Amino acid sequence: MTYSFHHARVALLFNAPPAFSAAKGFMDEFCPRDSERLFPQAPYERMLAALNNVPEERGYFWREYCPEGQPRNTDKPRCYFSPANARKIDAIRSWLRRLSEARHMNDMERSLLLHDLVMAVNDVANIAGTYGHYMAKLSGRANDPLKLNPSSLLVRKDAGKHAVLQGYAEEVASQIDCDLCYIDPPYMKRQYAANYHILETIAREDEPEAVGVSGLRPWRDQYSNFCTKTRIWDSFRSIFSQMPCRHFLVSYSEDGLLTLDQLEGLFSEFGEVRTHTFAHKRFRSNNSNLTPQLTEYAIHLTKTRS
């Protein structure tokens, strides 16, 4: 997913605080310096303040994802965001696009601001858990105004030693040489690309055709085999056989598509398997009848065979 790609870059790749030096004109226009401020804002803080101050626009998100909108593929407006927040999302997206096209921010600064916008959108989305559908009426936090807030950055001089790759795990496995590979795959049939389509649209900075009642973007290009019981076997085998790594730690759940016996049997094709189990709080959407806890597995494969 593109949004998680930006999250990972922000978490791992900053070797200095973002300067936003090429965006000075934009910041001066929408966030004039306050001469009475005792401590001047850092460039990152000023950049977020400027984006928070841009005038609202009626664009793609207002049209497709708010109650005032007029979606192109359905007669019923969707209710993912309040009209004001949808207009604010459109305005911020519009300015990020303009700043990027004018080269007024570098690639890492762009990733950071897209990450911050995704996080801000999550705070005001009118949803029960995922973006597979929206609540019938705006309620709770969905009525709060959208605001970009600064992320805590782990600035490291050795950030250049990290790498962030985006793609299918089965396809990038051969590019990763490591001591330990941690894998946290989807457990269920629920496809991330469909259930987080709004965040993916923000991260990709595009305006795809919004289809159906939920306004899904075309998402089949990000279909995960880990969400299909018949295909997950080959996906694990592909990663284990291709990656030059001896130790694998796989996180899984009792709610998953495969049972613990099936997983241990599959992994044992490649070496020695040890399983650790622990209780974990279950994610439950509104009015769920599921038990509050479930059993999670941490399965350690020491590879002795390819």
C-alpha cells in the first residue's frame, strides 16, 4: 500500500529535520511570521500551519465523499467526511500537488506531508473501523475540524542504512538480505486495498473513479494473495525460498485463514519451527458480539532448507 510506504519512509529515512527551504514563499503567504512569538516556529511547524490555513476548495473529495457532494457513479451522496473537512482535504491535496510540481519540496518532505494528511484524515473519518463503508450520519469525531499535526520524527545520522521498498512481498523478498525477517501478513479475506481505499487515494495523489455505494477506487492491482486461503501457501513458500535469510518471525492469529497446525506444517518444510502464543485484545467494530480477546501466534522459523 502506498500510504504505508510513506509511513515507513517517515519513520526510518530522515537524517535531518525537514527544512522546506524551497517552500518559503508559500509559508510566508499562508503563515506569516509572528513577531510576538517568543520561540520561532521550526520550518516543519510553519509548513503545517500554512497548509492548515489554505482556503477550502470543492474538489474530488467534496464531490465523492461528503453529504453535500454529487458523486458521478451514484445518486446518493457518501458520508465519509463532513463537507468542511472534505473541502479542506481537497485544498491541502491541491496545494501539495502544486508545491510538488513546482519542486518546492523534496521527495522526503512530500512523503512526510502525505503521511501527516493520512493521519489527520483518520482522526475525522466518519467510519466504524475501516473505510469499507461509512456511517449513515456524521457523528463524534467526524464533526471535528481536520487539522494537520506534526509527527515525532526519529532523526538519525545512519538513516541512509535503511531501505523502504513498496511491492508484493513475494516479489521483493529476493532483494532483502537480513538476519531476521519479520512478517505480519493479513490474516483474513478482507483486502487492505479495498478497505483502506480512501487513504490510498490520498497517498497516491490521484482522483480515481469512485465506484458503488462505498466509492471504492480500482484496487485489484494491489490484491494480496495472503487474503486467499488457496494462494497463501505459495506466497509463504516463495518468500522463504527466495530471501537470503535464516530466521523468520511470523505474526498470525487464531482468526486467520490457516490454522496453527497448517502454518507449522507449511513452515516445517523449510526448517525448525517454534511457536509462542499470547493473548491479545481483539479489534471490534461497533456492536460486535466477538469475544474481547483472541490468541496471537509468533512463529519462529529457523531455515535449514531452501
